[in-house]
Amino acid sequence: MSQDMPQPLKQTRLLTTIRSRLVLGCLAMCLLVAAVGAYAVMSITRAGAVVEETYDRPMMAINFARAASLSFSRADAALLRQGVYEGADGADFSEFEERMDDFLSDLEIVEERALTARSREMTHEVRLQAQEWGAAVMASSGEALPERTLQAQADQIVETLDIIVELQANAAYLSRESAVAAVDRSQRLNTAAALAAIAVSILIIALLTRSIVRPLDAASGAANRIADGDFEAEIPAGGQDETGALLRSMSVMQDNIREMMAREKALRTTAQIRLIDALQNAHEAIVLVDADQRIIHANVKVKDFFPDLREENIHGAFYPELFRQDGSPVSVSRDTLFSEEAHAGEMRLPDGRWLRTDRSSTSEGGALITWADISDAKQRESDYLDARDRAEMASRAKTDFMTAMTHELRTPLNAVIGFAGILKGHGAANAEQQKSYATLIHESGMNLLTIIENILEVSGAQESELWPETLPVSELVEEAAALHETQIAAKSIRLSVSGGEGACAHADPNAVKRAVGEIISNAVKFTDEGGAVSAEISALPRGVEIRIRDTGIGMSADKIPMALEPFRQLESGVTRHYEGCGLGLAVANQLIERSGGKLSVESEPGAGTCVTIWLPPAKALNPDAAVA
């Protein structure tokens, strides 16, 4: 990517990077230190030159001026010793010349080292005077010199030299003061330069801190806040350097995290809404509790299942204050909720509904409790148990029926076979006995026929079409009773038929006669010898009632439905005291209902039984209508 970057942009980026700023800052500080060092070296060099100019040159000028004065004095003394001033012959001027050479040489140095122009001029003049004076002395060899003139010149030269020394001393003092001032000024400048360098260094450090450290601190603070979960923390914009790139990357990362958190929050909110909708629309009652047993959610089914909680604020309530550990409501006693029919985890509400409760723990230490309405399942279970009981009862009834039917069929068959064998083998002793045997055979056959017809009637295999007609009820009852005269007479039972004069019903006469006969037969069967059986006929606006009462053994109210079922007897097996296959009342009930009437039974153990037959009145039905 950097290879494709334009050159000006690359230069700009290079100048804005942290590395470039650090390099430039260090380079600036190095240049500043080098400049201050160079200035210090230059100041020291200049101070050395000032010292040299101030002390070395003036002192040499003064010293050489004094040396020149001394050399001149020695040259003058040499003249005195040689007697030159007195005009002595053969004077040796070698010492004089030597001293004069030293004097002139010293003056040359003094002139060279003189600090002021006046000193140089006076030195030059003294040298000229001394040369003239020496020339005058050398020219007067062997002659008497004017002592005062030469001596005056010598004194003037010496005096001039003293003046030169004083001038050099004054110039040296002034130079020293100037040098001290220059040193002070250099010291101040060096101090100012050092302070300026320190200030510039501090400024550079401050600029670097502002442009590098402060953004890094801001980035670090923002990163720490983001790490602590504050995804809304403000991130500075930053510049074009690495810190700015880092801050921009952090800003992009923050935006991505915010977007991701927003998506996660939206998904979590959607999931929570879906969960709440699912909980609210669930068929079960659901309660969610936290680790402190506080209810944090309960759907609407909770108050539907437990009406006592409709006025309670369930959310936030303490779970043990409303429900027991097994899920049963505290407001209802356990004896009411838990019966023998309830299995583990099941309870029956006061309104009759059945609930099954379940409890499961959550990962946070709480619990999820549910109650499901199992009323339909319990009803199906009850229906199944009832059906099973009925099936078992039917199985037992079948067994009892087969036992009774075998006995009932065997008895008349034995009579038929026995009497038929007698007639076949030996014949009858007389006609009267033969007639008696034939009568018994006929009655036994009729009993078999009746049993077979009853079986066919209750099984529906022979449902003949009924033709209702207007019939005199009283006469029909008497005819049905007459069919059982032999049975009645054998047990000395009193039979009476009363009421119903002129009462007519609209029904099939054969079906009614047969039904009444079955009821009278049952009454006689279950009534002890010497008892009574009565038939009372009543003509009512709504129809005709026939009440057949007996003084027999009777039965309890819970046995009456069993007595109306086919093939059922209240006694069975080896405990039976009465013959029959248990079809009498069942056949009578079926015939009466097919005739458009109703049959009901009232009984009490030891007090007898009353069977009531209701038949529709003759005027209520169309005489030509057939009842199937």
C-alpha cells in the first residue's frame, strides 16, 4: 500500500509520524546543545583573547618599557664610567652600544605591545630621541660633551619612559575592566543561552508530550473504559500519526462492538419476547423463580388455575408465601388437593380440575415450576377404568349367564327328555298320567321357547316390528297374570289386579302383555310362599300407569341398574337361591321402551319391589303408526 502512495503524501506522513517527531525533537535538542556548546567555546576563546589582550600585552609593554628604561640607565652609567662626558680618550663604547641595542629592542617591543596610539607615538618619539642622543654621544668621541645637554636629554628620555609605563598601566587597567565586562557579558549571554536552550528543550518536550503522550493517555483511558464495559466512551479524533491511526482503529472497533451489542441486544430482546409469548400462550401455568425464591415471571395461566391468586401481585412475590415446595397453593389445604386418586405430582383443585406439577432447577440457582391441566387425561383414565370395570362385569355376567343358562336350559330339557323317554319306553299307566307327562313336556318346551325369545330380544337378533293400537290395559294385565297361575298357586301367593276400568293405552298389546308377564313372573319368583303380588292400574292425563308390587326380598337402590341389565342377577354362582337367567326386567324394560313407554323400579331390601310402567294414552298417538 505504501508503494502506491504519492510522494507528497508520503513526505507529509513522514513529517507527522511519532518517529519523525521524536527524531526531529532529538535533532533540535542536539542542535541546540551544539549551538550552546559552540557559543560557550567561542566565548571562552574570546575571553582568552581578552585575557591575553588585557594582561599579556600590557604587562609585556610595561615590563619592556621598564627594561628599556633600565637599559638606557645602564647605557648612561656606562658613559659615566668611561668618562665620556669628561672627554676621555679611548673610551670603550661596546657596553654602551650593547645597552642601547637592548634599549631600542625593548622600545620596539613596547611600541608593538602598546595598547594606545599615544603610547605608541611616545615610544616612537623616545626611540628617535634615544637614537639622536646615542648618535650625539658617539659623534663626540674624545671631546668634552656638554653634560647638561646630554643629561637633560637622558632625563627627558627616562621621564618619557615613565610616562609610557603609566600610560600602559592605565591602558592595562582599562583593558582589564573591559575584559571583566566582556566576561560578565559573556557569562550572562551563556546563562541566557543555557536558559533559552532549557526553555526550548522544555517546549520541545511539551510539544512531544502534547502530540504523543497525551493522545496515548487518552487512547489508554478510552481502552480501559471500553474494557470496563463502557462502550459509549468518547474516543478522541487524533492526528495523522500512529496514535491517530490507533484512535481511529479503536473508534472503528467501538462502532463494531456497539453494532454487535445492538444486534445481540435486539436478538436477546426478540428471544425474550418470543419466550414471553410462548410462556404466555402455553397451556401450562409457568412460574420462574430466582435463587432468592422470588418470582420473576408468571404467565396468565397461573391465575387461571389458582383463582385465589387473581388479586395478588405475583411478580416479585416470595414463592413460599404462595406455593408449597410440592407446587400446591398455600391457600388450599392439602387434604382438599391430594386424594387417593392422585398420583405423585398430581393434585385436584376445588373446582374439579386435575393438575400435574413439575419443578426443574435453572443454571442460576432458581427453578422453573409448571402446572399442566390433566383433567382430560384423568377423565380418559376414569373412562378407561369404568370401561375396564364394565368389561370385567360383562365378562363376569357372561360367565354367570352361561352358568345360569346352562342350568335353565338343562332343567326343561331334562324334563322333556325324561318324560319323552318314559312315553317311548314304557308308555303311560293310564291316560291321565300320559296327559300329565305331555303337559309337563309342553310346559318345559314353552319355558325353553320363552328363554330363547328373551335371549333373542335382548340381543336384538329378533326385533319384530311392533304395531301399537288402542288396548284395554286392565284386561291385558289380567291375561298376563293368568299365564302364571300355576307358579302363583304353587307358592300360595295372593295376586290382585285393581283399578283401570276403561283405561286404554296406545301400544303393541303383545309387547305390553309379555312385559307385564315378565314383571309378574319376577315378582312371584322373588316372593316367599304366602306373599302377595298386586297390580294397580291408573288412568292419568299423561297416560296409563301400571304399578306391580310384591312383598318379596327387594333390593338396594344401587342394585336396581344392575337388575335392568341383561344377563345380570344379584346373586350368582353357588350362592344363588332363585332360578332364572336374569333377563326378565331387562326384556320388560326393552319392550316397554320400544312401545313408547317408560319403566322404573323402586325397591328396598326386605320390603319388596314396585315396578311402574307408563304407557302413552290412546288419544296421544296415531293408531295407524307403527313403532319399530
